[in-house]
Amino acid sequence: MAARRRLPAWSIRLRLALTYGLVFLVTGAALLTVGYLLVRHDLGARDNVHAILQRSGITDDFDYGRLHPGSPYAGLIAAARAQLRAQTLHRLLIAYVSALFVTTIAAVASGWWLAGRALAPLRRITATARRVSGRNLGERIALQGPADELRELADTFDGMLARLDAAFASQRHFVANASHELRTPLAIMRTELDVTLADERASAQELRSTAEALRETIDRCERLIESLLTLARSEALSGRGEPVDLAELIADCVTDLRARAQEAEVRVESELAPCLTHGERALLERMIANLIDNGIRHNVAGGYLRIATFAHGEQVGLSVQNGGAVIAPEAAATLAEPFRRIDRSVEGFGLGLSIVRSVVEAHGGRLQVQASSAGGLSVRVALPAAERGVQAGQVGRARTLSRS
């Protein structure tokens, strides 16, 4: 696909221009040839003037070629020549107009036919676009032929259909899993209520226990809905943003989650250097918090969590490595999909890394999730760096704050 984006030397515009030029070259040559032959035929001065003199009563043996300017027949000869020129030009004008009309009609007809042949793939693209709907997004144009503008358009349209097909499939999968995840807590709440209502002699302690169970389930639903809203918000990024220092956000998140890491007996190591990107601070903070929370949640007692930032040219980002159980590489590659969980005994919805991926893609970055051979995951996030002027301003403000 990428190799076809460069327009070839023989583009469709060039081929149409050359074809029409050839048509007009042939018709123009024919027109000029006819005109040349007519002029050459009518300007046979001796025979034609002789015929005019005969019609004027002058004998055949008159040698008009030897007339001198003072001859009484000189005026007659001049008039004959003027009449001959007028007749010739008149016939030539009629012939040229007729030939021009015929060649124009021929050029329009041939141009119509050639354009129809050249633009036939466009009708195929239009027909495919009309047939495509949410149920047959798997259909493709698969246009064959030279790599011209129409081939590039068809390939672009096929790529768009592939992305739409993947998006629709992901949406269907997401809705199905979200419905399942929401149905489970609702069923728990209904069961708790039915059991309690069926027992007419339920004590206050039993009612309190039921209320606590309902409260816990409602909290779970709220967390799920909040995750879904965050995911939807990241997928519909508004485009408004500001310069954000990832190292600063990481330091804040590590501070907030350090108590939880100590409770889980996970050692947190960080190597942070200023790296500025441009985006929505709240979403980037949620992305980092999800990565750290995921590294603590899916770890082992005595494990580690290493966080580092990097800046290479026009890219900045962070890497998060954590210990844990050994994960198959093919399973690790699917963890960024919604509701994908390897260990279902661990609390969560399987939306953490999917939110991370959505935020990263919304900011024009890339996410890499790889399984470590020693156990755990290695996650790398690469984002576009902020502009140099913005970086200098941020560094200057940081130095001012440090002095104060």
C-alpha cells in the first residue's frame, strides 16, 4: 500500500492527455492535408486564368504570360487573378469549416469513448461503495490494472473498508463483553434481593449483610461504567491539548500508588527524565495510572515494577516492566483488547490496557505489549514529542520553579 502512494510516470491524466493529443494530431493532419490539396489544385494560375480569359472572349493562342504592365489586357489579367483568389478562398473556407465540424464531432465521440474506458474503474468503485453496509464490510474492490490514481483510490477505499470492518468487529465484541460484564453484577444484586425478600424473618444483621453486598456490587458497576466512559472519551479525543511532562505524571502516580505497592510487596523502581508531549493531561494521567496499577495488580509478592522514560528524536515515552507469572507471547499480544484477562481470579474488568491503547492511539502514538521470558509484562508507550519551543518553555518554567 505504501509503495503505491507515489504517482507513476504514466498517470491516467498523462495517458488521457496523450490520447486526446494523438486524436487531434491525426484529425488536424487530415484537415491540413485536405486544405493543402485544395489550395494546390485551385491555385494552378495558368490554366485557371486561361479559362477565365476564354470566357471573356480572348483566343486560346493568346500568350498572356508575355503581357507587359502597359498592355490593355493587364487589367483583365489582374481581375481574373483576383476572382480566382476569391473563389479559392471561399471554397477553402467552406472546406475548412466542414472538416473542422466533422473532426470536432469525431474528437468528442472518441473522447467520450476513451474517457468511458479510462473511468470505468471509478464506476466500479462507486457501485461497491453503494453496496457496502454494516453487514458486508468484508467486500473489497480489489482493482487490477496500472498503478494510477484510480488504483490508488481503490486501494485507499479497500483500506478504509478494512479499518471499518475491524472497528465494527471490535465494537460488536466490546458490546457483547460489556453486556456480559454488566449482566453479572445485576444478576448478583437481583439474587441478593430475592433471597432477602423471600425470608420474612430476616434479621437486621442479614439485611445489613445484603445491603453491603449490594453496595459492593454497585461500586463494581460504577467502576466498570467509569472505565467504559474513559475508553469512549479516549476514542473520541477532542483534539484540545497542552504540553505535558510524562515524568511529572509518573512521579505523581507512583506517589499515589506506593502504599498499594508496599501492601502487595512489590518493589517500585523509577528512572525518570523530562520528556514532553502534547495531549490531554487527564487521559495521559489515567493511562500512566492504569499501567502502574496493572503492574502492581498482576505481580507476585517480592516482585518488581520498573518505570523509565525515554526521548529519542521526535518521540518520547515510557516503559513499564513488572514481574509476575509467565505469559504466553500470543496471549500477551491480545491483552490490549477490551475485557481480555488471563487470570480471572484477579479483580478487574480487563479494560486497563485497552484504555491505555486507546489513549496512546488517540495521541498519535504506539503501544507495544510483550511477555517477558522470566514472567510478567513489558509495556512500551511511544508518543510524539512536543515542539522544541514548547519544550524550551517548559524547561525554563521548571528551572524558575526550582529556584523559587
